[in-house]
Amino acid sequence: MSRILIASDAWHPQINGVVRTLERLARHLPEFGATPLLLTPEGYRTVPCPTYPEIRLTLAAPGAIGRRLDEAAPDHVHIATEGPIGYAVRRWCRKRGRIFTTSYHTRFPEYLAARLPVPVDWTYAALRAFHNSGAGCMVATASLQAELAGRGFTHLMRWSRGVDAELFNPARRSEILDLPRPIFLYVGRVAVEKNIGAFLDLDLPGSKVVVGDGPALESLKRAHPEVSFLGSKVGNALADVYAASDCFVFPSRTDTFGVVMLEAMASGLPVAAFPVAGPRDVVGGTGAGVLDEDLRKAALTALDIPRDECRAVALRHSWQAATRQFLDNVLAAQKGCAGRAFV
């Protein structure tokens, strides 16, 4: 049984698409004969990330990370994030000439530029050097693959996402949200890069609901007292809110995929979003949502889409298929780099 070490700076108590994806990957890898070994901030001292304290940065000496890797003796290493842990693991792999893959989950250059005066091209140059030193960089969508290829990223591989269709299910529909209908829902981090204001500023009938936490939460609460901010929710509590709503509004222009869109569709919710990468790949052309630069028009039009059609689209995406795709990429990287030293 192969042992695959997955290194990630993103982990609990964070609630985001990266953590959900890695949790599901670790859960399903044994079904395919692989043992997941997780290297995360657990067990290490962490400090809050500047401008985003909900994200913790690991303080661990490279030697300590190296000893953990030596003890784990993995057959393959996958680096999921470009943080302190990711860089330490990359350093270990390069020092020992070990084959490794990476994945590109987050538009970090755009997120950083939204907070600090750092040119996007500078950050992309650093990320390009990080990912191009591996045997393959996994990306979630065709749009992102084309974009990164245009920026000089190489050895790009597709790795899609899935959804827990048993948990996120329209059968859970209830009246737990005692609000005027229609109910328009947003789920995700409450941060500047998510462009949530584009949703909250819309003149829509019924009610708006926001599920999630983040650095912009308090300021948005003050600016929009008419909106129901429910805080972070997971598991059954989150699934119940999805099913009790009528339309999922996804205002982000920077997400690389958007697992929450799959969760919404599996719950029977049509999606309203801008026609940008992410929504185009997940929703575009499926009939499960409306993409339009006029987000209000998209949200109102989406209300007419039958809930069963939305769920049918989501059911095309399983975590088992995504895990198989991940493993195929690992095997392809190992085969393509056999005998090649990574230094």
C-alpha cells in the first residue's frame, strides 16, 4: 500500500475549500489502496497571518519538518499550499532529490494585492518558481489551467472536486430560516477578496443570508443590518441552511473552483454568479445556474430553475472520482520523472 504524504498549511480550525478538499482526499485514499499521511500545523506553534488573523502560520524549524518526513518515509509527497509548511517540505524534497507534486488552490497574488501594495506579477513569479520545481501542479479547472499556463506554469494536471450528496440534499428542506422568501444565500469566508458587497448591495426581494466568518464580518454587519449573518456552520447545520434557501449567490471573481457551489446545487439551489473562471467551469452550460455581469438579474432569473435539475448537475461530481484523478496524477508524475533528480 503506497504512503502519500500531504503537506498543508491550511487546516482546522479553518473552514474553507482547501481544508474540505484535503479532508475528503484523506478519507477516500484508503479505498484505492493508499495511506494518507497528513502534515499540517497540528502540533506546531502558530501565529496569526497579518491582515487575516483567522489563518495561522506555522512556526517550525525546517529541521523539525525534515525529521517528521524522514520518520514518515512516504512513497510520494504532495504539497497542497505555499506556506511555511509547504516551503519546508519542498526544501526537504529538493535536498533529497525526491519527486513531489503540488496543487494550486488559491489566487494568492490577487488576495495579497487586495490588502497590500504588492504587484500581482511579483507574487506570481514566486509561485511559479515554487510549483514549477515539482513534477506536476494540480489545478481544479480548465480555465485555471489555461491561465496559469499563460503565466509560465508547467506540468499542469487537472484535479477536480466532489460533493457529499448525502449530506447536502434537498430532502433536508425545512422552514428553519424564518425569513421572508425568496432567501438568497452566500456561504464562505467573509473577506474582501470574496466580493461579498456585490451581493449585499443588490436590490432583491425577500431575504439575504450569509454563512461564514472572516475579517470583514463586523464591518459588513454594520453596513448591512438587514442581512442575516449566521456565522460559521458545518455538517448538518450547514446542510440545513442550504436546503432551506432558494438561491445561492456566489459573488467572487477570484475563486479557483468554489466547492460551495457544488454543495448548493446538491441541496437543490440554483447558482447566480458572475461569468468568470470558477463559476464558468462549475456552472456554465449546465442549466443549474445563471451567470451574468448583472448579478441581480442572474439571481432573479435563477429562481426559476427547478431544484431537481440543480441536484442532477451536482451528482456528476463525486469525491471518489476526484480521489482517483488525484492518484492518476501522482502515478503520471512518478512515471514521467523516473530517474530524474529534483535539485
